[in-house]
Amino acid sequence: MEVITVFRQEVPLLILEAVLFPGAKIPVTIFDERDKKLLEECLSGDRRLGVTLQKHSQRTNKTFDCFEVGTLAQIVHAEITPENQITVILRGMQRFRIIEFVQYEPYLVGRVELLPSRFSFISPQLTHLANRISALLYRYIELREIADKLALADMMLPTDLMSLCYRVGSLLDIPLREKQELLEVDDINELLLRELEILNREIKRLQQSAFWHQFVREKAHRRALPIERAIWN
């Protein structure tokens, strides 16, 4: 995973109803004219921008109503649709915190501080925790029945702890605000513990759901009337 060495910089900000983790990729289709202008400027430059989660589900005049912690991203693919919409694929690079907004028109620009992830040393306990999370993540993917939808690179889990944490966060199908809380955690040990708790919770929920779906199907099958075969002379 690429690590940015500059600690403070000004970046254009794209506010989305999505949480982007470092190392992850997300597709985004842009309809808003302000966001189109932002992307056009980025595509003519270094293709970098900041992505942050919108606080409310509906856009208001206060387009800067977003969470302070986001992810510096790079545009790795872009195309214009026949409807004159811009579709891009963004790759997360490094987390940041917005210090202040420095521009509002024609699009939002913020001065951001890049955030490192911290852990003191890789202890045996930390390695054991990471191994447990890796095993649980494979089980979670199996229960969600999304393995065939994931790229091979997504199925091969990273070996370094920081990348593993962010891969787990990107694959979890949980409320956006809960994902945002994971993105905001600085300490790797704390992040692993939170993800362990979430994985156990979600696996239990998926197992219960699968059990009841199977129970209902079997009950419906037993109650189904036999279909009489029509005999044609």
C-alpha cells in the first residue's frame, strides 16, 4: 500500500454516501455539476482528491456537512457516459483529517492533515488476533455468498496488519456510520478488536438468517400439494 510522506496539503473534497478505506476501490457515478467540475480538474492534474462521508442522506445547501476524517484517493479509471455523467473508480490511499475549508466554489477544497496508523510492535497476541479475523472474514464472505463477486485480489488477504484492517472494513456490509467509526480509529490493536466484535456479530446474524430461510423453505416444501400429472389421450 502506498504511503504518502507529505503530512499537510490542500485537496479537492468529494463528499459521498460511501466510506472509502485505504487500499480499497469504489466506483462512483457523478451527476452533480459541482462534482463534475471537481473531477474534470482532478483528471487534468494529478488525479488525487479527498473522499469523505456525507453526514446526512439528503444534500443541502451546506455541501460541506461531512465527517472530518476521510481518505485521500486517486482516480484510476474514468469515463463519460452517453448521459454526460462521469463514472470513475477511486482507489483509497491514506486517511486524513480536515483542518479547515479553504474554498467553496466552484467546488470544495480543504486543508487536510494526513493520518498515520499506529501500533507499537507486532506482538504474538496481535498476530493471533489478525489470524482469527482472517478466518472469520472468509466465513463472513461465505455466508454473504459474495465470493464469486469478488476479484481474486480481494480474496487474497494482505499479510500486513494495517492493510488487513482496511480490507476487512471495506468488505463489511454494515451501516455507513459504523464504517466511518472504523475509519477514524488510529490504533491498529483497537481497530482489530472492533472488527473482531463486528465479524462475530454479523456472522451470528447471517447464520440465524440462513437457518430460518432454510426452515421456511423446508416447511413450505412439506406443505406443498402434489402436482397431478395430466394425461392426454
